[in-house]
Amino acid sequence: MQQEPAEILNLFKKSEELVDMLRKGKAFTEELMGENERLRYRVVQLEAEKLNPPELLMTEVERLRIENGQMAQKLEFLDGKFQQVEAENKDFAKRYVEVEEQNESLANLYVASHRLHSTLDSSEVAECIKEILLNMIGSEDFGLFVIDDETGDLVRSGYEGEIAGGPEKARIALGEGPEGIVALAGEPSFNEASGEGPYACVPLKIKERIVGVIAIYTLLSHKKGLSELDHKLLELLAGHAASALISSKLYSMADRKLKTIEGFMSLLRVTGGGND
């Protein structure tokens, strides 16, 4: 059958439209393939940059690494300085407390020494020495011994505690026992390390004259031992105590002589009046 011209023309138009559609499809496909290739190249490029950063990025990373190292060094230096200053502050605070304690102890010793020299009564002097040993030194068991001028022995003048109050401590021969040895040598003895014998034996002397001995046998429970300050306080106390004991002794002798003279003069007056 022969087709009419209108139908042929219609078929021709449809064929052209199909060809045009195929052409556009081919162009779009090529465009997609090009874009896909570009994206694949960019992915490969980014992967390479990830493994090998660009020179600018490497330079920035290196700069930051150097700055970080410098900051770490500065922090370490500042931390060391802070610890040094903190240690110095602690040492300063410790020294301040020690100085305060020393000043307080010296002030108390000044008051106590003033009291020692304010009386000429030997029993009051002994009581004052006992109070100083108890309150300032922290002694619990201790003895005060004075030298008997007639025998040369140490005679117990005051004490506190069972050890110092024992019968064997009532009189000690010169050169015997720790107390007698210190009285003979005239030098203080501290025996805290061994735990045997008195903690301290300190001679009471004026210049080279030995007046007596202070012996400390035990300390109060809160004290673990005698400090360097305690040693100095004991030596200072020894000098003041010796002076106070000598003064009271001289006063007592003078008082006895005066009373003897007064009694003798009174006897002479009575005797003389009877004769008249």
C-alpha cells in the first residue's frame, strides 16, 4: 500500500526528533563522563594531599610544632620557678615560726631570770628554777642539785618526779654518776640519742666556780627531745640560776652572821647592864 505524503512527512519528523534526542543523550553522557573523570582526579589529588600536605601546610604545621615546644619549655620553667618560690615560702614560714618561738622563749626567760634575781630566799629561787624547767623546757622528771661547801657533794635542793626524788639522788659524790661527772668537769652533757641516763646535765657555774647541777631525766609527753633552742635556754638558765643561788646563799650567810652579831651585841648589853 502506498503511504500518503503527510504520513511520510510525519515519520521523517519523528526520525529527526529521535536522532536529536540520541545526540543530546550522547552529549549528556559525555558531559557526565567528563565530570566523573574530573571528580576522580580531584579525589586522587585530595588523597595525595592528605598523605603529602602542600608546602604551605607543612610550614604552618612545623611552625605550630615549634611554638608548642617553646610554650612547653616556658611552662616547665615557670613550674620550676613556682615550686622554688613555694619551697622558699614554706622555708620562710618555718623560720618565722622558729624565730617567733625563740623570741617568746627568750622573753619568758627574761621574765623568769628577773624573778630569779628578785628574791634572796634560796627556797624561792629553787621553786623558780623548777617552774622554768617544767614550763619552758618541758621537763617532767628533773632535779636541782647544789654543792655542799663542807663535803663537796651534790645535795638535792629541789626536784620533780620519781627518778629525781629517789633516795640515791639525795646526795651524790663529786665525780660519781652523770651528775657528779658534770659537776666535776664543769661542761654540759646531753644524752638524748642513747636513751640512757639523763636527757641533759647542765652545770651551774659562775666563771669557773661550780655551784650545782640541773639534771633532766624525762620530758613531757608532747616533747620528743630537746631542741637546739632548749640547749641554749638551759645554758642561759644555768648562768642565771647559779648567780641567783650564790646571791641567796651569800644573803643567807650574811643574815646568819648579822643575827649572830646582833645576838652577841645584845648579850653584851645585857651582861654589861647587869654589872652596872
